[in-house]
Amino acid sequence: MNSDSNERAADVIVVGAGNAAACAALSAREHGASVLMLEAAPRELRGGNSTFTGGMLRFAYNGPDDLRQVVPEMVEMDLSNVEFDTYTEGQFFDDMGRLTQYRCHPDLTEVMIKRSFDTARWMCQQGVRLQLTLGSHAFNVGGKFKFWGGLPCQIWGGGPGLVEALHKRLEQQGIPVLYETPAIDLLHDDRGVTGVRARRDGRTVELHARAVVLACGGFESNAEMRARYLGPNWDLAHVRGTAFNTGRGIQMALDIGAMPMGHWSGCHATEWDMNAPPFGDLSVGDSFQKHNYTFGIYLNARGERFLDEGADFHTYTYAKYGREVLNQPGQFAWQVFDQKVTHLLREDYRIRRMTKVQADTFEELVTKLEGVDAGRALATINAYNAAPRPDVPFDPNVRDGLATRGLPIEKSNWATRLDKPPYHAYGVSCGITFTFGGLKVDTEAAVQDTAGKRIPGLFGAGELVGGLYYHNYASGSGLMSGAVFGRIGGRSAALHAASLR
Ligand SMILES: Cc1cc2nc3c(=O)[nH]c(=O)nc-3n(C[C@H](O)[C@H](O)[C@H](O)COP(=O)(O)OP(=O)(O)OC[C@H]3O[C@@H](n4cnc5c(N)ncnc54)[C@H](O)[C@@H]3O)c2cc1C
């Protein structure tokens, strides 16, 4: 490693070692650049939030023929009882528009969507393996699986599998990663960005390069920035993933005049076990999440429901409902289910480390819901059960229209009565996933300054890109946006470096 000298460490320095960074590094290498990666975490904690994911990957596809290109095992599978449907670019656009209240940046969104399938294929070429999400994103109803929510694929081995595959490829490509080496500043002069200042072995070092790709996450792990930008009580949220995404990458770019973009007071936050540790724990991964509220009801400390649990498939609501839980008294809530839906609950509801109570009657159950007004809770459950519903069958594979009528807050789908004991309930609070505010990049992943011009030599990818998400999020698109813009940013950085040779 070159330090404290003007000798170049590499053509391209990539800051971070998660999905976006690895894709950027591999793409820069593919386009002829020498690459050095800097990772703030030690090797055993490498890969940031990407390691914590369940590996859901959203991309546009036009039917099973497309899926076979990324899941070759499908050829040998008996899929006669599976209905695949499509998830076209148009459907992906509709989801992004609807979920972000039509604020998502049109050009960046278009790039993410139009490049999504090709990028999924490219990830497979890098050694990432995909599998079908039968059972979790397609339920067996009447002997038939039907995919819903645009997510038929997930990465083998989840986040750890993804990061292992990408890092194996980085090693094959001879791309070094300097662990425990956080970048702290950008080196910058009239030519643009010329490298980074980093901390290594207790010293500050300067690492020179022709281009830098920032792919080092948002500010979700920084309680001070959360409170400053997201608002009161966000400093109290659990962090679902890495402790290393402290917003430094965003800050160092702002310090040299980068333009902020996106929903700076917004974030992705979900329902997360109320007794989970303050940061993610890789031995549990994402299993502290509790996303099957669509099949039950929520109760807060006042014993009241406070949102429409059946507004949509959880993949379209879970990322905004963490905020709803944070806004409840005491920042917690309980999810209540009966036995009829137990088989639909994900593995996350069967782990050892979770906050669960169970009882044969609601009278008993409500006394076990710690912190909850038991009398009001019982009245709420009874009112929910008594509410009239249309005579339609419960079907978890579609928005079934089984809705309550006449409650202060209706449940719009899957409002089956809670009537089969024993009843079970799960205590959750808010877990932040990542922040939505970030840097303005163009469609080549070049970081823009406040005058709308490119900062020469600076590129950005992943969570720290602003402008894609506002208010809400479509599950599986975080990894995809990181891969798409990482791949583009790596290429752009390599081309920029080549232009300076
Ligand atoms: C529990 C959980 C489950 C999720 N599940 C999914 C899912 O199934 N599908 C999906 O699409 N998305 C999922 N997400 C979101 C997804 O993780 C992110 O959108 C995506 O991983 C972000 O990738 P990234 O490369 O930008 O950031 P990260 O993967 O977080 O990588 C950032 C890297 O930068 C490093 N770093 C930070 N600061 C510095 C610095 N100053 N210098 C050097 N290195 C630094 C970090 O250590 C880390 O390695 C999930 C997130 C969590 C937390």
C-alpha cells in the first residue's frame, strides 16, 4: 500500500465492501482499471448491510423463460403447480411511482429498472446464485403456488451468500480489500477528486487514485445524524444491520461541494423484535424482522390498532410501518395472530431469540402483552372480530378484499377473524434499515456538485445515492439499485481513469 506519498494506490479506489462496492470494483476491473477497496469493518464483519439481507432481489422479467436465465435449476424442477406471472418494467415503474408518491427521480429510476434484469444476469456471471422464493413469496393455495409482489428470486445463502460470492470473485480478480481502513475525507483539487484520506493502524494515510467510487452506505448507524435528519426519537431506533454506516461517505462528498438529493428525513424502517440488540447480529441476520402482520392485527400500548395491517402485501408496506411503530407510545407494539395463519408465518417467527407470548384465551393473552392496556386490548380484539366482512375467501396470494367494515381503522385485506386458539403475539419496535437521503448522481453514477456539474473523478452507488426512495420502498430493490449503480459507477470510474492516462 502506498501512503503519504503521491504515488497512486490504484486507478480506482472503491470505498466500502458491500454489494454496491463489490459490483463497482468488479465492473471497474472489467473495464481495465486497477482497483483498491477500503472497508471500515474488520474482515469478519465485512459487507455492511448487504451481509444482513435475506437476499431478496427485485428485477423486471417477462415470464419463466427470463427466470430460467438466472435460475438454471428451474430446468430440472417440476413447476407444473406454479403460476409465475410477469413483473414487467412497467409494473416495476408503477410500484416505484406509487410507493414513493411519484417523487422518485425519473432518470435514476429508469436506469435501475431497465438495467435490472441484465444486472441480475451479470451478478450470476460474477458467481452469485439465485433461487425461487416458493413458500415465502408464493403460498400454496389449493395445490397451486402463485407468485405475488414481484419477487420470485432470492440469493442463495441470503446476504452472507451474496457477500461471500462477490468477495470470492474479487479475490479471483486480484482486487485487494484493506480492512479496518475507514475513509475519512476526499483528496480534492482543481482537477477533481484525486484519492482519499483514511485511517489505518492508528495513522492517517493518503491514498491516491484517478477516480473514487463512494459505496459506503447511508447514515442509519449514526444516532446523532438520525435525530438530526429523521427527527425526534429516531436516535432510539434499533439498527437492523451494520454499525459501520455512519454517513461519513455522504459527509465527505458534501464537504467538497456535492449536491444532496432525496428524502433526507425519510428512511426504510421495519418492525423488529423489541428486545433485539442495538445493531444487527449476524448470528440472527434479518430474522429479528416480523413482517407477517398482514395475517394478524397490531396493538399498541393503549391497546389500540393504529394502522391498516392489510393495506397491501407486506413487501409494499413493511418499510414504512417501522416509522408507525416508532410513533406509538413507548415506541413498541404487539402483533397478534391465531392458529389459522401460523403456517403462513415466515421462519422469522420460529427463531429462539424473540419476544413471544401465547395463551388459549384472549383474556389471558392480553395480560401477557407487556406494557399494554389489557382492557382496551381485549375490546379492540373483540371489535375487530365482530366487524362485518364481505363473503370472500381468505387468499394470501392475492389482495383478497376480505376487509373489515365499520372500524375506526379498517383492515383492507386478509381480515380473517382471530378465533382459533392458542393465540400468539410478538413484541416489536422500530428497526431502521437504511436512510433515503444521499448524494445527487447522474445516470452514469457521477456525483454532481451544487451547481449541477460533475465532480471529476467522483462516483457514487448504493445506499448513499439519493433520489430513488421517498416515504416507502419496494422490497428487494436496495440490492438491485446498489448492483446497477455500482456496476455503472465502476465502469464510469474506469473510463475516467483511462481518460487521464
Ligand atoms: C436486515 C436487513 C435486511 C435487508 N434485506 C434486503 C433484501 O433482502 N433485499 C434488498 O434488496 N435489500 C435488503 N436490505 C437493504 C440492503 O441491505 C441495502 O439496500 C444494500 O445492502 C446497500 O448496499 P450498499 O453496498 O450500498 O451498503 P452496505 O452493504 O451497507 O455497504 C457499505 C459498506 O461501506 C462500509 N463503510 C461505511 N463507512 C465507511 C468508510 N468511511 N470507509 C470505508 N468503508 C465504509 C461498511 O462497512 C460496508 O461494508 C436489507 C437491509 C438490512 C439491514
